[in-house]
Amino acid sequence: MRIWVPRPEPGATRTAARLRARGHLPLIAPVLVGRPTGTALPEERFAGLVLTSGNAMAVLDDGAVARLAGTPVFAVGASTAEAAARAGLGPVWEGPGDAAALARLITETLPPGASLLHLAGAEHKPEPAATLARAGYDLRIHVAYAAEPVATLPGSVAAALGGIESSLDAALHYSRRSAERALALASEAGFAEPFGAIRHYCLSEDVAVPLAGAGIPIHFVPTRPREDELLAGLD
């Protein structure tokens, strides 16, 4: 299948490599672009580093990584854990794929009152902060990046949806916001119908919400929000 990967980099390139290994043809065309905020990290040391997206690792410079060295990392899922490990951070605890479950992992590992640093995006969700606050943890949220939407539908996608080039068979959606933006861009470009006709694979039910709300059939949602299970659905 020819599959659109609209997720931000560097995740898009990693996903594309996995698709090629499975015999598919990826079309890398992010609809969100991660930009570092440039805000300096807090000076103090923390008992744990909380990561709900690998995008946070992509915007950290070498100095920031060096300052965080040795801090236990609690990553939301496998790909985020791998990004932290590649950067040389750790030890790394890998969560099962969603933020609420990540909060439970932290409460099972660190005592209440422990200080935590959450490297988050500007559009971060309430979890895991809400659960950790109720459990008595001292959580500091540091907005490390902002995922900015692209202004127009990428030309390669427009050409595919318009039938100018090889048509698209499917799209992989990793976040609610990127799915929402992909839908909006396709609609604004006049390709709502062909966009709705391709197969949509969503990492979770939450990711599928904007598509389902627009009446677009969702082809596959894995039982757990993990990339391995999402890609297995392609088979």
C-alpha cells in the first residue's frame, strides 16, 4: 500500500523505514512541525523525567541532554523510550502507551512527594499531570516545543489525492491533533472525498475522534496504543 505518514519528524522518517520493511510505500508529509521554545531547563535536579512524546527529545540540544543525564526517565511508550535511550538518557521505564497508565507506572516506582520534570509540548493534555498531582507528586511542566501546523496540504499528498500521481491507499494517524489537521487541510484543498475514501489507521480511539466525527470510516485501531500493534493492523 502507499501510505501517508502525516506525523511530525523525526517520528515520520522512523515510521517510514518500518513501513518499507513491511513492503509498503510511505509518503512522508507531516502536517505538524515541532519547533523548540528555547526556554531554559530548570536548574534543579529531579527524581524523574516524564516524557509523553518523543518530540521532546528531538528539540533538546547536547547541553540539555547532558544536564538530564542520570535522571530516571518515564516514557509513555516504546518509541518515546527508544528516543530517550538513543539520546543517552536513562535508566528508562517504558509505559504501556497512554498518559494515564504512565502516571500509574510512576506511582508504582517513585514515592509520593518526588519531584518530576515533564518535558511537554505547548498543546499537552491534562494527563499525566492530573493523576500525579492528586497522588501528591511535585510535577513541573516544562514546555520544550510547540507543534506548529503547516499552512497548506503538502503538494505530494494533494497530487496523490487528486490522482495526478500514484493514488493513496491509507494514512497512519498518531495523534488527535495531526489527524484533525490532516482532515482540515484535505478539506480546504478540495479533497475531502478522496481523503475520506482511503483507509485510516489510528493509534487510539482518541486519535480517531476528529475523523469519526466527520463521518470518515476508521479502518483500524489497535487494542493498545503502540506502534507495533498499529503497524500489525496493516497486515
